[in-house]
Amino acid sequence: MTKAIRVIHRVIGIGSNKTSHREKIVAGLGGFSGIALILIVTRQFVDPGDAGLIVASMGASAVLLFAVPHGPLSQPWALGCGHLVSAAIGVSSYLLIPNLIVAAAAAVGLAITAMYYLRCIHPPGGATALTAVIAGSGVHALGYRYLLTPVLLNVAVIISVAFVFNYLFPWRRYPAALMRYTRKAVEQDKPAEQTLNREDLEHVLQQMGMYVDVSHDELERFYQLARSRINEQLSVEHIKLGHYYSNGEYGSNWAVRQVVDESDDPRPGRDQIIYKVVAGKDRRSSSAIHREEFARWAKYEVYLNESSWQRIAASGDYASAA
């Protein structure tokens, strides 16, 4: 991928997606099941014309529950409280504010604020609040019954479907509390000298001053996996003549070296190689170094793909290195 394309992807927010085809299909089938059942239930209480507007917010909830079932925004408290509080605010805004535009805007704005304070941020809740204001007379006639039927009923239905459907797949059981083995794995992967804990993560998030849709356990897990990968060192057997290696650094310290010659002396301390720097810091320079020292410097092997250096993983897979 060229540098220009990478910049465009970063600006418009196209990220890499390593999700398997199986996971994508499972998420789609889960969303299908949840919405089909909700539509059947909602039509028992609301006219078909209004049911579409009401179910729209549940469609957004389905994306969260079946695509990211372990995200904080997908958990039962966020889902249930987010929808119910937003529904109450939406109905109140319609009843108390005569101007429809002001009432609709107030419903969404107040719903966001309330979800923040109640720690139940669930983006589809904004649609639930808005629907209470702009929907037809059938929804308006419900008044505060809108909270019970269909909102609360729909919440119960989609949570039940998410629980049952995701339970069939051990790696995506819902809610996230059922994924206890994930926490155990995090604890097992911690290094002997702990360098990051929950308090550190909470402090960082507080300093950022923004809401991040990932749990502290997941953040810690990501950190430990990334740290273990960064700390991987190549063995001297991996250092081969003609191959390219990167130190895995960022910014001005990043470099790629090619092994251009090596000694034939197997005695300890005399196994030297000669390398030249082909990219990054000290480019076009060369030097002789012990093979062990070079292995400590190198984080992984790379190859040049058009204008981009790509990492060669231990398994032989390729990933972007610079």
C-alpha cells in the first residue's frame, strides 16, 4: 500500500479488519434473528407504519449486540437503561415542548447527557428518544406507555436473543461477564514484573477526557499482547545472509538493515556479520557486528513490497512494518 493511500485511509477512518468470514456471518445471522422477532412483537402493540420507526433504533442495537457483543456499549445496563431513559426523555420532550424541532433536538441532547451521567451510553438510545417525538399519532397516543410497550419489551427480546444466540459460540458469549476465561487469560499473560494495571488505564482514560468503547480488561489484554510481541527477539539462527531486518522502532529511530556478508568462524565471539542500512536512520551506512548483537537489535525480518517495508512474521505471514 502506498503512503498516499495509507494517509487517505487514516484521514477518512478506514481501519484494517481481521475479523474472520465466520464471525461476520454469525453476526449477520444474529442481527437477522433479533430484528425478526422484535418486528413480530412490536406489531402487536403499534401500527405497522409506526413500528418501522420504533424498530429502527433496535436495528442499531442489533449491530452492537451481534457485531461487538463484548463492548461496553453493548452490555445489558447500557442497552436497557439507555433505551428506557431515552424513551422517557423523548416522551417528556414531546409533551412539554410545543415546538417540534426544539422538542426533537432537546430529546436527543438530554438523552445523551442522561446516559453519560447514568453510565449507560448506548447510541441507539438517541433514536429511541427522537422517535418518541417525531413518530405518528399511534406512538404519541401511548404516552409513557411507550416505555413499556414497545421499548422495554423490545429490550427484553433482543437481550434474550443475544444471550441465547451468542451462547452457541463460546468465544462470543453475551453478556461480557460470561467470558470469565478471558480475564484468566489476561492474568496468565501478565509479565512477572507488572507494568500496567487497571488504575493506570483508568487514569489514562480520565486524562483523555473522552469515552472509549472498550473495557479496561480488553485494554489491558491488548497491552499485554502488544508488549509480548514487541519484546519478541529474533534468535541468531534467524539472521541470514541477504535478508532484511527492522528494529521495529517508530519515527526517526526506525531502520532497516540488510546482512551483506558473514564470517565463517563458528567460535564464540567471532561470529560476525556485515550489514548495510537500506532505510531509515543512518541510511547508506554499513558496519560489522557480532551476530548476537544484531539479533538483539532486530525485532523482525522484513521485505520490500513496492514502496513499503512489510513484516515477515514467524509463521511466514506478512504484515505492515513501516
